[in-house]
Amino acid sequence: MSSTLGKGASFGGSPIPKLAGMDSDVNADINVTPMIDVMLVLLIIFMVITPALAGYQWTAPKALTAAPEKEKRVTLGIDKSGKYFVGEPPKQVNAAGLTEALKTQFASRPDDHTLYLKADKDVAYSIVLTAIDAAREAGVRRIGAITELPKGQRLKGGK
């Protein structure tokens, strides 16, 4: 037993009251198109903003012996254009202030003298050597290069 609304729409239960002079069908469908539009705009905004929040962009070189990062470390990043970034969150440092920035990072870590280097694969070798010299002056004893495995490869050594 259903009542008719307007020109043929039906609704189970009691009829929906009509306003005087209005003879239209009731549309109970949810229009999701505006919601999808808003979500796509938000997705595009996040895709554009997220790389800018990282501070710098770098592409890791591929290495078959790459191991995943396990702990918070003092990192020195070098982007494609040769700019230096120290710490978390990364802060840009010029070459002249690199030694002092690294000393500041290691001041709260008296037993840790290891620096992890995130250099872009296309950065000039002289820029990496400048960073290594600054690290040695700051008291760094070990420098580890952060790399990533090539696609489809597994870590060698059974890990």
C-alpha cells in the first residue's frame, strides 16, 4: 500500500504534504557530484603542497644493499640544486654555516657521531665533498649514505 506523490513517484507510508500551488516530485537522491568535486580539489591541493612541506626534494640513488631507516638520526640532505638541509624538520643551511649547524645537531648526542647523508643522485660530487668536510670538522666519525632499493629488488644478505 503506497501513496503517490506528484506525477507518479511513490513513497511507502503516509503521503508527504504538498504546499498549495506546488505540484512537483520529491527527489530523495543524494547528489554526490559536488562532494566529489570538493574531494578532488582537496586531493590536488595536498598533492601540490606536500612536496613543498618536505623542505627539499631529492631522489635517492639505487643500491642493492639498502636497509630501511629504523631510528631517529641526524641527517644532512642535499637537493638537486646543491642546497644543504640539516635536521628534522629540515632547515636550509648555507655551505659556510654547515659545520656549525652539524655541531648543534650533535651537541645533544655525545655518544652518537654518525651522520646520515641524503644526497640527490644528480648532485655534483664537489658539493657532497664539501658536506663531508664540514661533517668531519663538526666531529662526525661515520657517514652513512641513505639509498633505496631498485624496483623489484630484495635486500641482499637475507634480511
